[in-house]
Amino acid sequence: MDKTLDPSSPVSRFIFDRNQIRKNEPGVKYRAFLPGADGTLSVYRVLNLNDEEIWEIAVRHVEPGRGKKALARGDCLIKVFQQHNLQIEPDEDPPRHANIVGFPEEKDLQKSITMEIAAQAKLALRIPGEDEA
């Protein structure tokens, strides 16, 4: 298991709501990167994983708790979060999981930060049926 926090390492944020995906100009909306009520954002460190292996993380570890399938994911580099003074805290529960912490409490600042993160994120849409072999 890769535990590196190299700024150039990628992380994935799984997306379950259509309102977090831009349709006209495909991309990730800022809402996908807003922290939860506990002030953290759940991501997965995906260095050296191919697309199929990344989706397998969603199938095994994320979707069961949500009760639905991920529609997409937003991929970006750790340095994108670090540029906004956010920290990545790996916890390996489940494997490769990490929390992004350090978001300001002010909602306007959270929106500003997450808009910049979303602008640098790459949207990866899930292909229907790809995990149903």
C-alpha cells in the first residue's frame, strides 16, 4: 500500500450526486469538494492504480455505506489541496482512505477554496455496467 503524501500524488473524490457534475462543459462542481459537517473531506489515494482499480475502491468501500453507485469521481493532485493550506491525513480505514482537513469554518471561504480545487480536478465518469462482469 502506498502511503506517500508526495504533492504530485493523485487522490480521487467519489461523486454520488448529479448536481456535483458539470454537464455543458464536463467537469466537477465545487460542491463535490465541500467538507462534511465534521469539517473533513473523504478522498482516496490512488497512486499507481489504473481506472478499474480506482472504481473497485468505490465498489468495495464507498458504495456499500452510501447504498448507491458512484456516478463519477473528481481526480486531482495532493498539491491542489496543499496550495490552500489543507492537510491530507491518511487513516487507512478503509485502505488508501484519507481525510482532507483544515477547511476554514466560514462557508464563503470554503466555497472559494473548493471552486479553485474543482477547477483543477479532472472528471472521470463511470461507464455504466463496467463493474457488472
